[in-house]
Amino acid sequence: MTEISKPFKIAMIVIGGIALFYGIWWVFFTEAYYSMVGGIYEDPGALRGQGGTLLLFGIFNLIAALRLNWEQAKYYVEFAIGWMIIMLILNIVNLSDPNNTSTSVMMIWLNIALLAVFMAIVLYFYLQQEKKS
């Protein structure tokens, strides 16, 4: 059984921590988020739902980082890559919403940047781990 490399574990912990931050912010501080980004409509249920997904994403990132071998974490990492691809596509589509404020557009671009960087990191380490196993 192949062990997960230390840099990959660190990357998963950092990504998981950031996902937990966003998840907690969007689930428990929804009104503060909306007052910051503004806009002409709010959908707190949708934001809380996405926040809940981010909470799970963060928790499972931390669990995967604590796994001792690659075989135990591999399927989660594949799911995470798929999730990040879907979220990237959805964020790009969200840019076309005519109701976006300048702040919400900035937040969407921040999400796109974070997702792109995280996906590149995870893909790099995923391919490295696959070579080892």
C-alpha cells in the first residue's frame, strides 16, 4: 500500500481548512455575507446549502489527509476533483448573471481563482500518487 506524500497531506489540510472557513461563513453568517456583497436579491437557503457542502468538503479533506495510505483516500480525491470541476463551471456561469454587483463579481472571481489553484494542486499530487501506486 502506498502512503500519501506529506506535501499532498499538507495541501489537503490547507484546502480543507479554507473550505471549512467558507462553509462556516456561509452557513452561520449568511446575513453578514449578503450585507457585504450586496445585490438585489438574496437566497439564504441556497447559500446555506452551498455552505453545508463546503463544510462536508472541508471535513472529508481533513479525513482524507489523515488516511495512512493512498488506496483509502483515492476515491475521495477523485470525487473532490469532480466537485471542483463542477463548481468552476457553475462559478463561470454565475458571472453572466445580470443581477451581480461589483462585489459579488469580485467574490465569484475569488472563488474561481481558489478553485483553479486548488484543482491544479490536487491534480498534480493525484497524478504523482498514481505513478507511485
